[in-house]
Amino acid sequence: MKNNGKIKKGLGRTLVAMLIVLAAFQCVSAADMPSNPIAGPMHVNINTANAGGYYIKFDGGGLNALHMTTSTSDRYGQLTTTSMKSGTFYISDTGGRGFFNNVLLMVAVRKPVEGEEPIPDDFRIKLRSSGYNWVPTGVLNQPPVAEDLEYISGAIDQTFPASSLCYGPQKWKPAGNNDPMNYPIYGDQDMMDDEAFYIYFVDLKVGELGENTVIPGLIDNGMVKVEYTIENLNSGLVAFNTYGWCAENQANQGEGVSWTNRIVGEGASGYVVDIVGEGGGEGGSSGKISYDSDDSSHPPGEWRPQVGNLNITSVPAGAKIYLDGVYSGQETNSSFVDFPAGEYRVYLECDEYEVTESKNVRVKSGYVTEKNFNLTKGSGSCFVSSVPAGADIFVDDTDTLWHTDSLITGIESGTHTITAYKDGYQPESADVTIRMGEQSEISFVFGGNKTDAYSPASSGMGDGKPDPLPSETEVTKEKIGEDMPEADGGIVGYIFDIFAGIFSGAPEASDSLPVVTTNASAPVAPPEATVAGPDPSGYDALPDETTENSGINDAEAGTGGLYVTSYPDNLPITLDGVKTDKKTPQYFCGLKDGFHKVMVSMVSDSSEPAKMAQKTVRVFSGDDSRIKLEPGVFSPKVSVTVQSKDFRDCVFMIEGESPEYTFPSTVSVEKSGTYLTVVKDGTFYTFNAGHQEENSVLNIQCPNAKENTGTISITSSPAGAAVSVDGYRTDLITPCTVDNVTEGNHILKVSKGGYYPEEKEIRFVNTGQSDNSDFSFVLKEYPYGSLRIDSTPSDSMIYLKGRYTGVTTPHEFEYLPIGSYDVAVVYNRTVYKEDIVTVAPLDKSGVTLYNVTLEM
């Protein structure tokens, strides 16, 4: 009987597959493309894809006013080429009139050449525009006033299918009365080859306000914001261009479209998406990404905030974006425009998907940085029982090799069909919703009265008891074969429903349907992200630090300090990839809470290349960190995989220094003499790695007893210093004792505001004698002050010495060494001012105050 049921199901699938094949022959293999080139480069009427038309005039207008940019602080824009299918760009105006009543977007899709895949039928682009609307003043070249403006977020929010392409094929865009071959569609286009495009125009339903309108406080500097998402295009090129329209009596050129962005020559700008493969890849910045601008809108030598753009995408989209452990408030696919340059840790969370591994992203000033994530479905379990027991359990037609009554684990989250086959009975089947980290239950009764099936999603009782049975009406509606076709399903959908009812393997004579209940347990905690060891390229990957939030986009975030020393002294310091004018030993203050990369270099007198050393260090808000680099000390290192069953939920450090690594991780260690530190359940463990060879495996085991643990005492002069053990901050203040310290090597660090932090590597032997367990520190004081920075308007970003601190005004920086500081305050990432502020000693002059009013 069981085999007969399976044969019927197989026959049903075969017939359905045949119908699918027949239906496919009724469809074209690719979208029907137009054969309708634009009539000319000027004096032509064009239709938009979202209704309406415009007259492209170009009498006396030109290519100098409109620009496309990826930064609201850069009005002149740039030629940008990206491989990401989702992103954001802006349309700006630098013309003397200062405005356009309406803005158009031209979308051009490259015509596939021989050997390339055709543009698919389901290709589409979602566009969303935001900007200002106003009633035209009717006065020549007269812009609106601020009180007449209305900002519209999502003026259009529409998806344009392949059928929107209504012009082309052609290789130029309308741009004036000269040879149209001088007006390519994108920057790198070779006008002499056969490359051609299909085109449509979109009315963005908003106007453009340039800098010459002299209206302060405009959102996005008055630019038109365009967000795009390209779907179902695995390879190809999409180019965006823009056009400006002015109403009658508003421009010297009269009513019509007489302006577009320049593609070649000085002031060129444009935006191109070059899709080289499905999904855009897993990596970081695409090598094709550019952000080229001479920034001629700013005088040479003027300080500007160091900003770039960050695009975060995922498959599927809709995941929450976390930056440095803090929810950014945005979901994929999203663009962070004019984002402060620096290092960020990014991970995503999405319902019913595993939390992604934390990826480290460097946002470089003046560049577009892109990061894509492929999300992995989460999994849950289902307890399957039956009366009688002993039935074979299938999940989505796949034999689990288990029999009822059994718990089936590792089922991908989502809706699945559970089927039970029992010799002598008709197979029983039901759909069950599996939720990540939860357990569902399903019970089949072979024979007897028919009952209904419930999914865990329908359970609202929350008491672990079976859900109540449905009413007779609900049961009748779900009888297979009695479903009516959906109104829009058509005849093919109706036929599918009929065949599904006949060949589904559902009961024929039995009146029983399975009963599904749910017993949801607490969600399973997501696994720790695995962190790779040092990058062989020479730039170490920053660690995945999941226990601390560094505070980007967090109003409560703070700053910390870092004391950099070296052997030998007097070596130049590079901090976070930027060369400083400082040499070791040096204290850096006002650093953003989080991870920072430090490098020193040493040039020898001989012809040998310079030696350098670099490390990643964790800076904590309100605390000082210390790091020592020794480029002149060479010790051979090998790659080792460190694993541990006992500590699998913990992290470890190499000799008590950042970064942290999860188990298992492949790290670089010295061949001999390296030790590892782990903290678990309040105990500080240390393990000597011994001698290791390349690509060896080191297994760490937790001692069964704590006989080798003891207590150490720590004092400092002055007292009141914070204590860290093996890189982990404790809540202890000197003088203090630290319990549960295992014998072996450990790192102790003490820090106190106004004093340079100190650390020691100790060898602890639990003899109970004070000479083995008492450790003291003498802290060296530096003259310090406090700097309070405020601004009008408030909530402006604060830069110290050209580096974004991660905090906004008002904010007070404590324990700054006295001296002069480059202070910059930035509002809305577009208005900023820089000054030199001298911090005076706190004990003599009190808090140094700096208050600035930004000109809006």
C-alpha cells in the first residue's frame, strides 16, 4: 500500500512537469525589445514610463548645470561604476539659476551581444525618488522661497518591468545640436563599436534645488535622492542619466528640457551598474568602484570631513543591518551616504535566517564600499508521531530514514510537507511551518475519523497543549479536490490544482487527516561567528567582537585613549591606515570605541627594506589601552588551527592581546613559546601552545578540576586604577584581588585617567607566597585637561585631528593631554567648520570650552 501511494505521487509529478513544459512553449524566452530609436538629439517629444511626456528642447541649454553624485557634499559629482544591484545616488545642480522645476531619469540597458543571455522577461528595476516640490514662481530665474517648499519622501516608489523599455536600440543620448555621437550614454563607452542600448525615461516627480538658491538647511543639500534595485538580471550593464525641465518663464531657454549631465570632459558625472555575475559576489569593495572627483567646489587645502559611501546588500533583502554591534535603523538593501571613513564591523539579522558572520569593512574616504551577504536559512525540529507507530517519515518527499515516533532535527525554517507511510494504510500528509530554533509536533492517526491539520504558525495558546480542532466548515474547505481555482490563476492553475488533488497521495477511503500541534521552545542562540586569522595580504582582519557594542549610530557611545610604544623608540606611527605625524611613545586620545589598527615602521641604515609591525587593538569607551610593537624582533610564525570542545562557546586571545577568536579558528603563532588565554565562568585560563609546525592542529581542553587556580593581588600608585586580566576588563579597582587565576602566563593591565596605562606579563605559580602572587604598578602622570565641544545646531559630528570620534555635540572629552588639537564639527555631513583649540590644564584653568555656530 505504501509503494502504491508513492507510485501515484510520482505519476502526478510527471504529469504536472509535462504541463509546465507545455506552458513554457507558450511564452517567449526573453522580453520583447523595441525597435524605436529616439528621433534626434534635440527638438523631440519623449514619453515617460510612468505616464506623461516631455519636450526635449536643448536650445541654448547645456551640460554644465546637472550632475550625478554619490555624496551630498560633492555637488559636481563623479563617474561611478558599481557592480551592486542596489544603491543610492543623487542629482545635483550647480547652475546660476539654481533650480529645475522637475527632474527626469533616463534608464539605459545594454543590448546583449552575440553569445550573451537575452534580457529576461522578469527583469525589472525598482526606483524610489525623494526631493522637493513647489509651485513655479512664474518669474524668470526666480527660485522658490523656503516656506513654499514641500519635501516628499518617496515621490515615486515604483517597479518598472522590461516592457518599460520603449526606445532604442541606440548608442547616444539626447544632448544638443552637435553630432549625437559626441554624447555617449556612459563614461567608458566606445562610440565606434556596436554597443547599443534600450532606453526608457522616468519622471521623478520632484524638482532640484542647487547651491545658488541660497536656501539653508535643505535635506540632502536640496538634491534629488534616487534609490534603485535591479532584479533578475544576472549579467549586463545599466546606465543612469538625468535631465532637467523648467516651466514657462522660469529659464532663459524657455519651457522644456535643455539640460543633462555631462558624460565626457571636465565635470563629467554619471552612474553605471555593471553586473558581472549573479549576486555581485561576497567580497568587500569591488575593484570597479570609483568615486572620482577633483572636488573643485572647495578651495584647495580646505579641511573636509573624511567620508565615503557604504552599500550593504543581501540575498534575500530585508535584513536588519548592524554596524559595530548596534542596529543602524536600516535594512538591506541600503546605502549609507557620506559615511565617516574608518573601520566597521557589519552583520545582519533576518527572521528565520541565521545571524550572519560579522564582516569587517573599511570605508575609504572618497570611495564607494560595497558588501554583500548571502543569508542562510535557520532550522528547527519536528516531533512526528503516529497511531500506530513505526511509520516511515518523509520531509518534502525525502526519506528521513526515521520512523514514528521520532524527533526530526535540522529542518530548514519555512513550510514543509511531512508525510508518513505505514504498510497496510493510506499515506498521511500535512504541511507544517518550521520556525528557527523551535520544535513543532505533528501526530498522524491511520484510520478513524478525519481531522484537520494545523501549522505551528496558527497556534496561539502558548501552553504546549494541542490546538483545538477546526470547525466542520473549515475541515470541508480543506478536503483535497474541492479547492476552487484562484480568480487570477487561469486555466493552467486550475488544471494544476486538479492534478495535485488526484495524484497527491492523499487519503482516498480514509476520513482521517493529521493533527499538528506545536510546543515552541525558547529560540536557539545564534552560533558565534568564526573569525579568520591574520590576512596573508598583510592587513589583518578585524575580529568579531560580539560582547561589546562600539557605538556607531549610538548616542551613548564614547571615546577612549591609546598609548603606543615600540622597541626601539621613536618610530613613526600609522593609525587606522593613516600616517600620523607622531612617533613612539605616543598617546592618542578621542578614539572611537572599537577596534583600531596600529603600525610602526623602522628604516635600517643598510639597503635592506624597512621593517614594520602592526597589531589590532581594542579601545574601550572611557578607558585607555596600551600596545607595544617590535618591528626589529623577528620570530618565525606558523599557521595553526585552534579548536576546543570544552570552550566552544568562548573566545580566546593570543597572549592576552586583541583580536579575539572563536573556536575553531586558524591563527598565526610563533613556533614555540606562544600561550593562549581564555575566560570561562569567571576563571582565567592560560595554555602553553608548545612547539607547533605549519598547518598543525591545537586542541584545547578544560581541566577537570581547578586545583591549579589561585588568587593574585594587584596594587597601583596611585590607587583607583581599572584592572584588566588577559585582555578582559574586570570591574575591579586597585588595590584588589583577582580570584580563579590558573597557573602560567598572564597579562595584567591597569589604567587610570590622566596616567599612562601600564601592563605586565606575569608568570603565576600558585604557591601561596606573596612574591608569586602580589603585583604592583607605578603609573606615570601626564598633564591633562578636559575639552567640551558644543555647536549650533547640536547633534553635529566631532572630528579630532581629522579623525571621526564617533560622538556628536555636545560632548566632553576627559583626560586629554594639554596641547593644541584640530577640532572639526560637521552637521548633516555637509556643513562643517574646523578650528585649532588649545586644551589647558584642568587643575589650573578648568574645562576648556569650544562652542561653534555653523552657517547654514
